[in-house]
Amino acid sequence: MNASTQISTAPDPGRPAAAPRDEDGDASVRLLRAGLQLFAEQGYAKTSIRQIATTAQVNIAAVSYYFGDKAGLYKAVFRASPDPARDIHALDSLDQLYARFLEPLKQGDDMRLWVKLYRREMLEPTGLWQEKIDCDMRPMHAAVVALLCRRLGLRQPDDEVHRLAITVVGLAVHLFIGCDVIDALAPQLAGAGEVDVWQQRLVLYAEALIAAEAQRRHALPRAAAARPPTTPFR
């Protein structure tokens, strides 16, 4: 798949009337699991329907029945991701933000497959990453900005509030995107058992960032008042 590959984000058509037989569990779940593994490890272009069906141990016709085609399966896999930004439209506290954001990390190794899939979608876009930005990340950012405005006593956000919001969320994002780096540098801090501690620390760090921004804003009028008046050139 190259940068020009696009997968339609429109709703999928209905299923055919008759389903292939599957006598060993839920074929659709196994296809989603196999799709996640193969798309994450190999990418969309290098993964075939036959590979997915073989890995899922189902008839190849099951892909068409449940998902229409490979693109439909890819969309279903990508949209099934445990996205912490999904459905965040309002926030009451930083603790709420980080509790929601870090919960998927408790899934352990499964989360690493999602991270790989996200990376591939960013590097080899199909259009689904833009969909995620528009539908999930943008509302979450707006919710964080609104929370920061309340904390800083502002009616409207300015560029510095947006900068602070991106930084506050970035503390948690690094735990996802940089999971392999954390494994290498401090493996004792990785794993599902550390998630609650990370949540407490991120709230502490974010509070310090907000306090620093509040202090910076408070100092601005004093700095302006202390500045000597300029003398025009004659």
C-alpha cells in the first residue's frame, strides 16, 4: 500500500443472505483477530485474504460474508481499536482524562498490535487515520482545551492553551507510541501493573504544567509594566 491508497470510510453494505459454515467458534471474531495481527505485522498491501482466512482457520468465503472484502475487514479491525480518544466530548478533571486514556494499556501485548497498526496507518494512510483525527482526536482536544480554559480562568483559548493541551495529552500518548522505547530504557515501568501508577504521576506532572502556564500568564502584565518606555528616534 502506498500513500495514494484510499479505503472508503462510508458505511458498509449489508451481508449476503447465506453465511458460510463455521463449526469452530465465531468466525468473525477470529477474522478480526487474525486481521489485526497480520495488518499490524505486515501492513495492508502485503496481507492477503487467504493469509487472514488461514490464520483464522476459516473458509476464505467468510471474509466476504462478514466484511465484504479485505478493505472492509481492515476498516472493521481499525475501527474496533480500543481508542482512548473515542467519545470524549467533555472532561471534568485530569484524572478522568488519564484514567480513560491509559485503560487500554491494561490489555498488555494486545495493545502493542494496535500501536503497530496505528503506526502503519500513519505511514501508509488509507484515509482511516484522518477519520480518527476528525471523529475522535479533534473532539478530545476540544474537551481538554475547555478543561484548561476553566482551570486558567479563560473565556476563550489562545495558542498557548492549545499548546498546553497538546502537551498534556502527549504525556499519555508517549506511553502508547513509545512503548518499545520504555521497554528498552526502563522495563520495570512497563506492563499492565504499572498503569495505575502512571495515571497518578501523569496527573501530578500535568498539574505542574498548568501551574507553570498560570504563573507565566500572571507574570506577563508585570513584565510589561517593568519594561522601560521606548524613545522614538529623532
